[in-house]
Amino acid sequence: MNQPKFDEDYLTKGSFFDIYNEEDYFLSNYLIKDELVEKQTISHPMIEQALFQHVTFSECDFDKSDLTDIIFKNCDLSNCHFTDSSLFRVKFQNCKMLGTDFNGSYFNNIQFDNCILDLANLNQLNCKAVNFEDSSLKDVSFSDNKLSKVVFDNCDLNEMIVMNTKLKGIDWSNCRFEMIEVDQNYLRGLKLNREQAAFFAQNFLGVKI
């Protein structure tokens, strides 16, 4: 997993709204702290080498975003739209992301660390080296995805919906769920603990235990 590449000492303190100073909606080498970004719609914003701390994005639509070498720390991105976006070396740390929409996006070296992703839309993703760590993904829609080197570590997956997504090589053994919806045709190669295996055997294979 490659970390975002920037030197915090060389970041320029500024505002997210400085993105409007550039004709092509571009931000680079920025430190943005303690800001409310509300009801903004920008198609294809380009942001690189940036640190967002305690920033709240409310009712924002940033479809086709191009995000590279960014850390979002203690931010709220709930119900924001990042559809058809490209994210490369981006870390979300202690972020609230209820209902955030990443449908159709490309993830490469992405970390979700201690995040709340409940009700998020994570469909039609192309994921390469993506870590979900100590995070909540309750009621997440996670379907029609291509996964490579994707890690779920100590996550809450309750009521997650996973359809048309090959799970070979995925390890859920230290994650939690009471109920989950999975396409049984794509279960081969999924690593589970004993309790989880019993759940799948009973609910998807009709095995009585």
C-alpha cells in the first residue's frame, strides 16, 4: 500500500473555494482546515497533494473527480457524490461518509481507516490495492466490482449487499456481520471464520447445522 506523497511542511494554507480561481478547477499543494463546503457542484475537479482536516462537505456533487496524493482527516463527506471518479494514493482517516456515492470509480492505493461508510454506494468499482480498516460498512451496496488486493480488516459488514463481484482472495474472517447478501456464485475463494462459514452454509447452501 503506497501512502499519499506530499510534504506537509510545503503545503499552502488555503480554502477549498480557491479551486474556482483556476479555469479547470484545480488545486495542488494545499492544506485546508476547519471549513464548511456546502452545496457545491463541480464536474471533474482535479486535486493533488492536499491535506483536508476537519472539513465538512455538505450536499456536494463532485462527479468525475481526479484525486491524487490526498489525505482526508476527520472530515465529513456524507451524501456527497464522487461518481465516475479516479482516486490514486488517497487516505480517508476518521471520516464520516454516510451515503457517500463512489459508483463507477477507479480506486488505486486507497485507505479507509476508522471511517463510517454506512449506506455508501460502492458499485461498479475497479479496485487495486484498497484497504478498509476498523471501519463500518453497514448497509453498503458493493456490487459489480473488480477487486485486486482488497483488504477488509476488523470491519462491520452487517447488511452489506455484494452482488456480481468475485470474492476470491478476500478475507472477512476478522470482520463482523449478522446478515449479509452475497451472490453465492461468487463465493469461491472467500476466507471466513467458522461462525461465518456456518452462516453461509445454512443461508446460501441449504446446509442444516
